[in-house]
Amino acid sequence: MEPISIAGTPKTPTVQFDSGSGKVEIKGRSIPENSIEFYKPLVDWLENYLSTPASLTEVNIQLEYFNTSSSKCILDVFKKLEAIYKSGNEVVINWYYEEDDEDMLEAGEDYQSIIKIPFKMIELED
Amino acid sequence: MAFDVQEWLDNYNKDEILFLFKGEITGTLITDSLDKIESKTEDASNKAKKKIYNVLVECMQNLFHHSSVLPTDGSTKEQGKYGICLLSKNSVGYHITTGNFIQKKHKDFLSKHLSHINSLDKDELKDLYKDILNNQEFSEKGGGGLGMVDISRKSGSKLDYKFHDYHKGYYFFSLNIKIVE
């Protein structure tokens, strides 16, 4: 599978998906007006990855901001990862948030309560 | 007397205005505005800064997606897809104020949605957010009724809003969000 590597912009995050190493990373800002357009290729990639995943998929989500239009798309990403986890593969989700950013921690906890995969909440120090 | 946008806006003159936009809302404008806003909130705590930014993104994208287009035949003072976004500061904290035009059917929907949000406490808002996120269909652009719930959660205060009669079935919808440091 071809990896995905997308550089970040002021409105969209940096994305690195690599099936060989099992790394799935989304970092930066996700505030596009049309988030489905941005996330559809990522969700499609994960759908393909589901058939031959790495033995361990390590997911790093480190968002500074995301809008509500992205929040449903991010849930779609997690649902694909949940399917990989449910089919017996190891998946770890690391949810990063900046020191004192309780809103971002809470956003991670909201996802954690919907998605049945172990989440690790990691506070980034200044 | 008919509702006057400028008179309404003048009410905020007593506060310190950090950012003001009036006119047609576009995607590029949102990007440029957010850049400016970041430099205007450098005095705020990290926590408040993030809340301001988050709420502003939602507000401006609401204006972008949901404003009705006013007639351009000269029958109204404002025209087209007109919106206002104001960031101000006073002794209470930061205020994000928006205004845009909507039609009657949207007013009825929004009015119900907002009064429901305001009737909920913190935990109920969290549950509503998760319910909409997980169970409801979204529009093709990815929107779907989460914006106002998110704004209310981030601000931690009730939404202060009003519908002003404007012109032949058009209403000016004003929203004021308080962010306390």
C-alpha cells in the first residue's frame, strides 16, 4: 500500500499514514470548511489497510484545534481503527493535548467513550 | 422603526474592540481573520486564547454556511451574504458577537435548537454533543448541528441571542458569547 504523506496548511493537518510501520498520525489544525473532502481519502486508505494491517497500529493524534465539521470525520477515522482492533489486531491510540488544554482532553475523552479501543491521554508540556 | 445594523453594532463601542469584520463571508476571509485574531489575543491566558479561537472558527463557519443571501435589488441597506463578527474585551472578559441574516424557516429551527441547548447543564450538553456526533447524519459538507453545542460547551455560559425583524421575512440573528478568563 502506498503511504499517505500530506503537509499541513493553516486549515488542515499534517498526515502520515504508513502501512509498513503501522503508523497513523494526524497533527496540527483541522478547521476546513469542507472536512469530508479532506478526510475521505484517509478513511478510504484505512478501509484498504483493514485487510492487511500491521501487527501493531500506533495512532498519534496531536491536534491544536479542530472544528465540529472535522469532528465527525475524525470519528470516522476512529471507527475504521476500531474495526482493525475488533478483528484481533493491536491498535493503540495516543491522544495528545497541550498543558492546561482541558477542552482538548475532554474531546479525547468524548471519543474514548464512543470508540472501544484503549486510548492513552498524553499531556504535552510547554 | 426598522432594525438598523449600525445602531446595533454601536452598542459595543464602549468595549475595547480587538477585531471587527462586516461584509461578505468567504473561506479566504475566515483564514485571514483567524490569523489576525491570533495576534490580537496575545495577552489572554493560553486557555482563554484557545477557547476564543475555537469559538471564532465555529462562529465564522456558521456565518459562511448558514447565512441567507439578502436581495441585491437595493430594497435593503445590507446586501448579499452579509455577516458581522466582532471580538471585544471588557471587565467581564472576552466577547464574541456575530450577526447574520436568516429567513423565517431557519429562525424557527434555530430558535428551538438554541433554547434546547440553553436548557441543558454541562453534563447534558456533553451527552447531546456525543449523541449528535455518533448517531446523526451529517450534511455532505460535514456539518450537522454540533457547532452551537460546541460553542456553548467551550464558553461555559448560556448563549445570548436575539432575532431582530429586518425586512420581508428576513431576520437579523445576533449571538453574543462570553469567554471569561
